[in-house]
Amino acid sequence: MKEFGVRLLSALLYAILLVGAMFHSQETFLTLFFLFGVVVINELQKLLIVKSYIAYIVLIGCFLAFSYFDINDNATYVFLIATLFVNSVLCLLYTSPSPRDRG
């Protein structure tokens, strides 16, 4: 149960930082979004034992799209919510013990 609490606090801290950065300034949000994206992609590739640069290229493409194009605020919020959901699920899956570790 303690492990779940630590994971929950980590997810809440992640969400608070990202939402706070979004309301602070666009530059802060984009910088934090990019850094979190690099960390999440790196951890996911370690978990899946994958060595591919495609995910990094997609992240850079998204980063450039949000940096240089004037995108509707609603699209930004939808993208933020989707990102938080996907990253939270990936963090929970990454830190959850596998069935062979339980028994």
C-alpha cells in the first residue's frame, strides 16, 4: 500500500507541475512538457527494451507544432489531458509489480 501512495503522490506532483506551468507561461509549459516527454519516452523504452528514435522524433514534432503555431486553447487543453492520462497510466504500469514478483 505504501508503494501505491508513493506512485499516487508522484502522479499528483507531475500533474500539478504541468498544469502550474501551463498557467504560468507558454514557454514554461513547453519546456516542462518537453523535459517530461523525454523522461517518459526514455523510461518506456527501458521498460519495453526498445531502442528506437521514432518516439523522440514524434515528441520533437509535437514540441515544434506547439512552439511555433498558434493553436486553439481548447486543443491545448485536450492534448494536455490526454498526455497526463497516458503518462499516468504508463507510470503506474512501470512501477506495478509483475505477477511473477508477487508469488
